[in-house]
Amino acid sequence: MRHPAPALTVIGGGLAGLTAAITAAESGAHVTLQEAHHTLGGRARTSEAPYLTHEGPHALYNGGPHWTWLEQRGLIGPLAPIPALEGARLRFHRGGVLRRTPPAGLLRLLRHRPERVPVDEDFTTWATRVAGPDAARAAAHYTAVALFHHDPGSLSARFVQERLRRTAKVPPEAHYPVGGWSQVVDRMASRAWNLGVRMETLSRIDALPTDTPVVVATSLDAARRLIGDSSLTWQSGRTTLIDLAVRSRRGDAFAVSGIDFPAWLERFTAQDKTLAPHVESLIQGQVPIAPDESKADGSARAETLLDLALPGWRERTTWRRDALAQGRTGALDRPGTTWRDRPAIDRGDGVYLAGDMVAAPGVLSEVSFTSAIEATTLALRRPVTTRGLDLNRA
């Protein structure tokens, strides 16, 4: 006797939602994906021309399993290499000036494998003991590129050390899809479509469906409201995002890492000239800010770096946008916690979570991919029954 093909509903059309939909459809499931916005991609959406920007710097790291998953399906597409000469213009803001090399103590810390670093101790305490206070501070601030947090040293030592090692690797793990992340999103959407996924945009869901298992691939805040589960909380970053277009000038820095304070600025057109009009440079960056600080505080610190990295940038500016990102930059693990302590993927009764704030390993977008694959695997193992959901559970 043949069993009917399983069905699955995916709520959210970002990287996690598209990954879940593709994974399920490849297993033969009937998949419906519902997205509240008119376009797919979530925070991986790329803005429209002439300046192709994202919600903060976006890079695709090749050190995680999501890279293999994308590559096997031909979804990565062309990548923009970092030119050797541009790469030589990575600068470190230290002692009020831009320097060519990071503090030596930071390099000493890179020798320590994350799995040997304590979970229950904050990074500053551990790194100070290993390499001294200056190195600890420098390393913590350098990881702002992957943490979007104003005080990375207060987070779990193992959590920060993993990101320090991943972001400082040579050759770099970070790669950039030509034309921005939307190119990857479009390829993922095409694959989902070809696999028979029914994709509905401008479809805002106020209650979970009860006739299929469901993967909720939204922000954690949206999932908490939709599921009615007040326990769905976890700390994320708060940062000022800077998007800036300037007329190009020879000698502009490629990227600046904040050592005096957490920050990261990067000239994305150094590797991908399609992101801005000819003879213009597109700079994107982020400056994490404390809970009592404003977006303007982050912008002011970004301008300190711009004055050093791009002389005369004010007179050369052709376009600028500053924004505040809060709770949209991935999970942060405090001392004593790991990714296993975040909100569980399996919420019971046929409901599964996916996204960058849930209990799955990885760095930045890798968490979205790994959680989506796990959520889909669990959902398709569930017997084909009609769910009875208690949407009022606490």
C-alpha cells in the first residue's frame, strides 16, 4: 500500500525558509511556503539598483556545512574574489590611527582552538589570562565583524573564540556572491519552484495551519507571537548600519577593523564593481552600540573611521543611508551557554523553528541553514496526521 506524500508548510521565505522548502521538496513532500513580504530573501534581500546593499555586511563563509549544501545544488553562483592588492589595504583602527597590522597578542590568541576554550567564562577574562588585557580587548573588538555587539568580551569565551578564528583565517573564509545575496536567493527560489514548491508572497499568517507540520522560519520575535510561546527569547546584537557611496579614489582602504572600539567598514566594490555605478565605491559597515546609545552615536564613530580610511569622503559622497539593526543579527551566547541552550527547533505538536537564533551550530547565516535542515528532517519523520495545536500555550 502506497503512503501519500507528506505535506509541509513553511512560514518565512528567507534563507532558512527557502532551505527548508528545498530540503522537503527534494524528499518528495508537498511544500507550501508563505512569505509576508512581496519578495523572498528575508534579511538576505539585496536593495534595488543603483546601490546594491544589504542589512549590514553580508559574506558567505566556506567553512560550514551550508557551503557544501549550496555548492552541491549549484546555488552559490559566481563569487567576487578579494584582489590581493586590495586585501593588503585591510587596516586596524588602533591608538586613534590606522595601522597595517593587528596587535601581536591578537595573533597569539588565534592559536587556541575553540573546543579547548571554556564555555562558562567570558572572553575578556579568559583572553586576558592567556595573552594579556590589550590582546583580549583587541581580539574582542575585532570580532564585531561577526557579532554586531558593543561588548563582545562579555560573551562566552568559546563562542567568541570560534568567531575570532573563523573571521581571521588566511586565506579568508568569507566570499561574496557577485551582484549581492539576492542572486543566491533567486537561485534558491528557482530550485524550489522547479521542485514544485508552492510559494505565496504577501501572505501574512496570523495562526498556524493545523493540517500539516509547519516550519516557522521567521525572526524569533515573530515566531514568539505566532506560536504564542513567551519562552522564545534570546539575546542578539544592536548596531548602527552604514551604507555609503562615494566617488572612487585611488588609495582608499579596503576594510577597517575597529580595535579602539568595535566596528567594521568594508568597501564592497573592491571585489564586486557591479554593486554601484561606474567610478563610485560602495562602503557598508556596522558599529555596535550599547543599549543606552542611539543610532547617531554609532554613526559618529563610523565617521571617525571614514575620516581616516577615505580622506575627503564627505565631499565625495553621492548617497548615504544609516539604519539601526536590533535583534536582527543572530544569536549571542552568554557565559555558561552554547547554541544548545537556545530555543529548541522542535516545539512539539508538529511545530519546528528555523532561523539564526535557534538551537543549531554555525556562524551567522550558517545557523539558518543548519536549523532549517534539522527542522525539515524532524517534520518529515512525523506521522502524517492532523495536528491539534494549542495556540494559547505559554
